Amino acid sequence: MTDSALIITAASKLRGKAQVVDDVNLNVAAGERVALLGHNGAGKSTLMKMVLGLTSLSGGTITIDGASPGSAAARAATAFLPEAVSFHPAITGREQLTLFARLAGEGKPDITGLLGRVGLGDALDRRIGTYSKGMRQRLGLAQVLLGNPRVALLDEPTSGLDPISRQDLYAIIDELAARGTAVLIASHALTEVEARTDRIAILRNGVKVADDTLANLSRLAGLPIRFRIIAASGQADQIAEATGGTRINGVSVELLCDPDRKMQQLRRIADMGDTVADVEMTPPRLEDLYRHYAREGRV
Amino acid sequence: MIARTFAISQIELRILRRNLWLFMATLIMVLFALALTFAGSAPTGTLGVDMLTVSVASMTTLSVYLAPLLALMMSFDAIAGEVDRGSLPLLLSYPAGRGEILFGKFLAHLAALALAMGVGFGTAGALAALSGGAGGESLLALVRLIGTSVLLGAVFVLLGYLLSALAGSPAAAAGMAAGLWLVFVVLFDLGLLGAVVMDGGGVFTQQVFPWLMVANPADAFRVWNIAASDAVAMTSGMAGAANALPGWAAPVSLLIWPLIGFALARAAFRRVEP
């Protein structure tokens, strides 16, 4: 046994002639939170379905806590939150969760407490047909918390959630990870994922193009740091000329600079004295990194 | 495993109750059974049988059409609906196997059908017995009618699952279910009838026709009910075909069909990629 709860080795999926997932390697250790990023159709959902055993592999292997995808042991060890989760509208939240608990062989879990945790305490005996999209998403999250999954697969978990609910969701994800669950999150919400995950993997056209911590990805990409210089009145053109930046409006100038030339650039700006009113510095964000790694033509 | 199957059955029964299917199916059965029993009570005197017998004969004809129809209407959505709603991937990520899920749904739908058939035919039978008399044989015929109707329903519930797994959408599944009903209940018999007329009493009519007929679960149901009761056979006028076969043929056909149906439905469900 390794300490990786989820091990994906050279996984491939062919649909017709299209290579939907191409030779992907990805491990998620117990207690680790990994974000899986990629455009629509990059293969994120397909990869999750392969882990769940809902879609067969054309090549490679996947093990979940030592078991093969789709086996009873693997399904017992996995929790899943599908994208746009949906339930039968005629049953209540409590009934739906009770069904899942019985299917998972969980005995008598604290359904009321669980639904309270995700903020559905008032709605637990209402039919799911009356729920909003966000409430259904939370019900979906509640079933992820059933039992003690070794691996949790969350497909776009924040879609349909308001900002406060998103915060709650990530708090719950942190708690899952703290309990030793390996969490894989497919997401478009880059800014959230940035702060809330340990590692980031990026898929492009079914190929894994990046898989590292945010700091390492940033270093490897060598993306420029963005300076924004706010000029004292009427000095913007002058500053733009002196620094080689671009004037973006009447008062500010934008300037890109390589990470290793950061201090040098700062000193130059400081030397300009009173013409500079203020300066802001932005390191590359995940959005820039994502754009960099997911760009066509890069491998 | 049994616990998981029952968990599915329980939730499916609850859904049938909430969307009023249970109530509507029972109501339809009661109304049709009552209407046929009292509209068809004329031949009692002529044939010298009690009214329950006539009622059972009428209700047998009714059930041939209605049991498959109700069964298909309950079941066509079972898999296609879950695919369409998007609830299937999550369900399949739990440790319940596809066979268990299918069997759980089947038990719920079967229970709903059994209730509708039992209450419908039971009410009509009781009223017929009260107003026109009943005997041991006609009571047995009524029990047989209810039991075989549930069996016939079971076959079509399972064939409904098969279509539901093969169809891409609930609408397609509904269309295929209507087609299946038409073939098994109407067109098959018309085809056989045509063949018999063309054959003109030859080898086909004597040897092949009865077996072909009984291979269809709807006809096997009819033959079983008629062959088992002389009185029912007399009132329905179908004794000839029923007597050409050994007594076990129809029961065996009707008992084997659910097994075939389940095997086919499960095989089709296994191939569904949500």
C-alpha cells in the first residue's frame, strides 16, 4: 500500500477516434486537496467517471484505496458530487439522504445533523422539487459527508452556490481533508481553488499539462509580475516613456516585469520621486497560470 | 444486498404514492372491472353459470390489454428518466449493483400492480358474487385471474425497463413502450389470425399456431385462465385453441417470461453509460 488513496496511471479514454483522456497520471494522497482544472471538454468529468467505474478505461489503470474502479470496495470508499446534481422531485431531503445511507450500508447516521451542517435544517422534510439549485447542491454535499470516504470526487461543487455557501463548502472540504479523505475538485472557479487546494492539475484536450503546487507552477511558468504605477497629476505620459510601460488611462501606467527583475524595477520607480503617487504590484494569479498552461500548442 | 434492494423499493413505492400513480392505477382497474362486470352480465342465464364466472371471463379480456399497459406506463421512465434528470451517475456511485437497483424498482412496481389488480378485480368480483352468485370454482378463477394478471404485469414492467435502458430519452422510451404494447397485445394476434386464415386448417393451424400463440405472454395469460376453467372457456369461446396445448404450456410461458425480461433488462442497463 502506498499512501495515495487515488492512483491514476497512464489513464486513457477513446471515444470513437477522439482521445478524450490521454495518458494521464495523477495521484491524490490521503488528506490532500487537488484541483483539477481545464476548459469545458478537457476531460475532467470523463476522468471522474473513469474513477467511478461509470466509464471504462481504454488504457492504463486506476486504483481507489487499492481497489479497481467500479468494484464494490471502490464504490464503498468513494464519495461523489456530480456536476448539477439532481434528485427525484417527489421525495424529501431526509428521505433521499436516508436512501443513500442505506445504500452505503451506513446504519443509522445522524441525518438531521448532517443536513443542518450544510444549511438545510429547515428544509429536510420538504420535497426536493421545492428546493433551489443551491439547496440541491448542498444536499449533494451532505451525501458526500456520509460515512468516511477515502476519496471524494467533487465535480464543479460551487456551481449554483452563493458566495457565503461557497465559503461553507470549502470549510467542509477542509474538514473532509482533515479527516484523511483525498479530495479531487474539478472546477472553473479559479480564484477559490487558488486559496483552498494543496496542488493543481491542469488538463488540456485530455492531456495533463501541469500538476504541481501553485508556487512551483508559478516559478516554472516564469510569468511576469504586473506593476501599476499611479502618476501624480499630468505625469502619466512621462512615466510611461521613462519605464517603457503602457498608459492605460489618464493617471496610471501598466508595466510587466520578469520575477528576477522585480527589485531592480522597484528601485527605478522609487527614483522617480514625486511624479509617482502610488504603485501596486500583482504577482501572477492562477488565472494567468491557467491561461499559460492551458494555452494551445504547449505541452 | 437485500437491505439495499429494499431501500430502493421503499423509495420507489413512496414516489408511486406521491405522484398518485398508485391511486390512479387502482382507480382505473376498479372502474374498468366494474364496468365490464356489469355490462357483460347478460349471458349468465343462457350459459347456466354464475355471475362471477362471467365476470372473470370479461375481466380476463380486460386484463390482457390493461395489465401490460399499466405496467409499461409505470416502468418506461425507470432508467431513461434517471438518465434524463441526471440522477443516475450519483446513484451508481453507491455500492448498490445495477441488478440490485433494477430488482428494487421491480419489487416496488410489482407491489403497485398487485395492489391495483387485487383491489380492482377483487371489488368487481365481490360485487358480481353478491349480485349473481359464486361457487368454489369461480372464486378460484378469480384468484387465478389476479395472480396471472400480476405475472403478466411483471413481464411488461421488465420489458419496460429494457426499453427504458435502450432508449436515449424518456420520450423515446414512451414511444417504444407504446409500440411494444401494440405488437404484443394487438398486432401479434392479428398476424397469427391472418396466418391461420391463409393456412386454411393445415399443419400450421394444427401444430405450430398454438405454440406460437402461447409464446406471447399476453396470449399465454389468456390461455392459462381459459384452459384452467371450463366455465370461463365456455363464456369466452376460446376453448379450441386452449385445448390443443398441454396444460403446462401457458403457465410455463408466463413464468419464464419474467426471467427472460429481467435478464434482458439487466443486460441493457449494464450497458448504460450515464
